[in-house]
Amino acid sequence: MNKKAWLGLLVILGVARVQTPQAQTDAGPRPRPEAVVVQTWMDRLQVAAPKMAGGSPSRKGNVVLAEPAPSVLPATTGMSSSTYNQLAMQQLVTDWRESKKEADFEKIAEQVHMVATENGIMSKVTVETSRGTNALVRYQTVDERKRGEAPWTCASPTKATEEMPLGCYYIWSIRNGRETSSTYSKYRIAAPEEKITLLEK
């Protein structure tokens, strides 16, 4: 991928590089600022950029990599899909900086998730629950929920560690077939390792 394009995007963002993000919890500290999350996403994609050429690694677990939609890259552009995705992301970031709307932030998150999924750029996400182990953990991206797609289930009960592509997710716990934490809490997966604590009812 074109390194200059990524550097240009970092200038557009206009925020400092970030260190390892803090743990996220239903009842804990305020979520990381959106600008910090976007910066972390861009840093992760930039660092991983040299590995993006030559095919898409398979994702571990029960999530199957989706093939890029033919409509994503208009045939008339003559661009590679990676170049097109970079330009699309730059435009999404610019739109969000101007509007500061949650809907525009979620568009960035979905674009980041698509690129991360196609190129195997993962975060190791550790999920704990306030009532201890043996709860099932389910998750889905914001866009997957909008499309009515079924959620994914972590491979093992909590304390669970799951490899997840970068993005913005709903994550919740289930015991005995019933939801025990909020199904509307959003978590921004950006750093190489993330820790999430679900506050159960």
C-alpha cells in the first residue's frame, strides 16, 4: 500500500499517536475519544500495510472472511482495491471531522473492519464478566446488527480471549440462554490487545 497516502491520512486526523488503550467496561471509565480510536486504527493499518499484498489470510474462529463486493471498486476507476479503500477511508475521516456525527464515525469503523478482516489485522480481545466465568460471550459489529446478521459466539466461555478484526462492536454475555449484560454497549477494538469487562445484571 502507498505509505504516503497513510501519512497524509495521519495529517488529516491531526491528533497525537496513542499508547496502549485502557480497559473498557460497562461501568468503568469514559470510552476513549473517537479521534484517539481512529488514530489507533490508522496506525495499526499503516504498520500492517507491507503485509497486505499477496492475498487475504484466513480469520481464526467461526468467522468466515467475506469476499469484497464487486460494487466496492467501480471497473471504470482503474484503481487497485487497496488504493480505492485508502481513498474511501480518507474521505470518510474527512466527513467525520466536519460533522462529528456518530453515524459518520460508524462508517469509518465499518471501512476499517472490512480492510482489517480482508487482511487479517486482528486484536486479541480478553472479555471478563462481573459474575465470574462460564458465561457465553457474543459479539457483532454495529453494521452487522444493522443488516440483521446473527452474532458470533466466542470459542470458549469467559474468561475468553478472541481474535477480532479492528472495528466497533456490540459485545454481551449470556447465561442459561438469557442475556446478562447490555446488548447495546459498544466497544471500540483498536489496540493489539484489548480488555473488556461486562457488567452483568
